[in-house]
Amino acid sequence: MAEGQGGGVLVCPVGGETGQAEAYPDAGSAVRARPEAERWVWRSTPALYERVLEAGCRVERCYDVEDAETLLLAHEGMAGLPRGLPAAYARLRGLPVPEDAPPRAAAEGEPQPSLFDTGAPGPALPEGTDPLTALREVYDEQQRRIARTGHPGRMALLIAAESAGMLVAAEMGRAGLPWRADVHDALLTELLGGRYPGGLEPPRLARLAEEVSQAFGRRVRPDLPADVLKAFAQAGVKLTSTRKWELQSVDHPAVAPLLEYKRLYRLHTAHGWQWLRTWVGADGRFRPEYTPGGTVSGRWTTNGGGALQIPKVIRRAVIADPGWRLVVADADQMEPRVLAAVSRDRGLMEVAGGERDLYAALADRAFPGDRAQAKLALLGAIYGQTSGDALKHLADLRRRFPAAVAYVDDAARAGEEGRLVRTHLGRTCPPSGAADSGEAGLPQEEDAAPAYGTTSAARARGRFTRNYVVQGSAADWALLLLAGIRQRLHAAGLAGELVFFQHDEVIVHCPAGEVDAVRSVIDASAAEATRIAFGDIPVRFPFTTAAVECYADAK
């Protein structure tokens, strides 16, 4: 079952008669022994590919069986069921389905997993089951399930794209983002006033805390919201939270030092000295653990490290190696362009068909040159803002771009009715329950995606799914973008490598002489991703690209 030419698929290392697996000590050895293989089908990229990279190997393409199971289960309305190889095999055979093993990192010196290792300790395949046979049977059944979907080609593309994203995530984690620990330490010292021994607050925080207490006339802990709310209440000011926007509406001498304390406290706890010791290696690299598809919309998350929330001031520590540059590419107005692509609204596709600012183009066409109104209207349609000026603007959009507004209206209605809602490629939002985390960028009130069943919950879910079809389709497009950049960098023999990705932004670390080539790679990959995902349409996805030595200088 191994074919290395003509787009063949290598399901596993096989030799001799078809279906007989050769014995390899680990995944790295298997990949090294079969350089002609164009694609590997294996159970889990996170469980296997890091070890392949450690062995100095690389694969061009893969099919991640467990990730495919996750996507297919959701598409079939069974999101949340165990998705591991033992569970998928048990479902196929009509056996009791075991729960998935909890995530677990390999200990130093632990033997590398084989291609067919099911992740023990944890649920195992039924006794006597050949792991290779189980893998192949589950893969074959997944192909049949894909064929039964409403759009098999799109679903196959989604699985291929997310499998490619898994490879990118592992390679970015291994490459690491260049990080100057000495610059980071100097920034913290400048902002916080240095470190105190024994876990005491840095001097700057201690002084701000004292200013807050003096403003209230008694000792107040600014790091405790309940204490702050109580102090304001005693001063005759009723607040519901200590959020910035609410504090800014209050005329009280404690507000200014409190807001500054909160800003620096977040920096100290999220990206302070403890973070620096934990996450930046001696080689000057920050290596977060990326999780592709970590949210229900398909956006990535990270397992610790806060890679997707690096404060601008801390970006000053992200510095390219000598003679190298960071090529930072930020997709311009990605979600509105995606709406144009998925809705096939002719008018909006024309607006999104050029390189110029989309909101300015929209303003010229529908809002007498008022870019701010155009932006408010379009984002209001995507995010479900239906009050005040947003409601009037939505009515204007509906008249001028009926297909685009109908697309998100239909998604909202499906969500309110508790139906499955899908992205353009077929990623599926469950009828109720799981939702994006705040990191996904959705409005805060939608972060919990309340269960369907009450009028307010149904409306909230409708707002969530209205955005889901756009944000999720954007996440799917971004996977194709990443896959294209990865493939083109390698094919061109460039030394540059992907080192960072966040929703609509990518960073390639490359020698200064490769900057122009990397720019071309990104542009070509964006065009290809658009064609593959949406077909031949006039919509364009331009990037604002900067080649800098320091990440903070990119914006």
C-alpha cells in the first residue's frame, strides 16, 4: 500500500508483500528510510512529528487520523466524543468506546513512539488487534465518511489543510521565535523598577499600590477586584466590575494609579521574569506549543506561554538574528474579504477585489465616503450588532449587498434554531455547548456560547454562529496560506522559516537577502489559498508586510 510516485499515499512503512509492515525502531527512522513517500497517514502529528524533526527528518504532507476524526465527528453532530485511534476503531467495530488518554508530554530519555503507538498509557486497541490494521481500517472508513458529506471535496480539503497546519505548528515550535532575554529583562526593569527577593512586588507596583491606598484613605489591595469594588462603594461609587472602560467613567483620584497598576500587573504576571525563565531558552528562542484548531472556529491556541497575546512593549524583545530579518505579514481586513468570498455577493466581491483599503472602497460605494460608518456597518453585520447606528447601517448593507447579509443572517437563524452551522469548507459548530474562548476574538458575551433552550440563549447563539461562518472560514483559509508558505519556502531552498502565526498574521525569520523572495512567497501563497478554498473569484487578500529587525517596529 506504499506508493511514492504520482501522488501516492504512504499509509505506513511497508515492504515485501502489500500490507506487511517493516520493523522500524521509531518514527524518525521510518521517515528517513522512505524519502520517496509524498504523504504519511498516521494517528497523531503532535504525538509523532516532533520526534521525526528531532531525527533531522521532514515530511512534505501528512494525514492526521485523530484530527480528521475530530472534524468528522463534529460534522456528524457528535462533537466531543473520544477521537483517538482506539475510540475510532471501537466505533467502527461496534465495540465499547474508550475515553481518550489525557495529553501527556514524553519524559526526557523516554523511547520514541512508533508510527502505530496508540499513546499508552491510556486506552489501548482491543487485545490481539494489529495497530497497522486498525490505522488502515479507520483511515479507509474516514474516506467513506468524507464521501458521504454534502461537499466531499471541501471536507477532504479541510482535513488536508488542518493536517498541514499540524506540521507547521510542530515546525514553528521547534524553530522558535527569536527572543532577546537581555532586552526583555531590561524592559521589565525599566517598567517595573527591578525585582524584589522573596516574591515581593516590584518597586513600581508597590508604589502604585500605595497611591491607590492613599486615594481611598485606607489599605486597599489593587490586585483584588473585590477589595477595590468595596473601597469604591465606601467612597460612594457603585461599580459592577474593575474593567478599564468602567473605571474610566469614574471621577476619583484612585482611578489613574489603579489603571496603571492593572496594566503593569498584567505585564508582570503574564510576561514577567518568571515567564522569561520558563519560556525563553538559552539559545534565545521562545517555543510555544501551538494547538491548531484549538477553538471551535478553528483558530489556533497555545498551551501556555501567551504567544497569541504578546504585548506591544514586550515585542521589543523579539529581535532577528544578526544579518536576518523578521518578515511580518498582516492580512488586511481578512474577515470582511472572507464574507465576500463565501457569500458570493457580486457587489461585495467587487469591493474586496482590489488592493486598496476595503472600508474606504466600501465607503465610496455605499456610505458617501465615510470610512468609519462603512467599517461599523460591515463589522456590525458580521458580529450581530443590531442596535443604534449599527441597525441603520445594516439596513443599508442589506439593500446594497443582499447576498452577503443573507449569508450571515441564515447562519444566525440556524444557530438560534439549534442547528449545525458550518464554515465554507465544512468545519462544524455544534448545536449547543462548546464555543470559542476569549482568545478567539469573538465578542465577550458570546465566549461561553450558552446552551440552546431559552430565548436569550438562542439569540446569543445566533450572534455566535453569525460570526462563526466568517471567522471559521477565515481560519480555514489561513491554514491553506500556512501550508503554501511552508511548501514554497522549502521548494525554493530558502533558509527562511515560519516562526509565528496569529489568526491573520505570520512571521518568517529569514536572512536579509531573502526578504523579497519571502514577500513573493507570502503573496503567491495567499492567492493560491484563495483559489483553492473559494475558486476563481475576484476577491483579493492583500497583506501589509514589513521586514524589520525588531517585531515592535512592524506596526
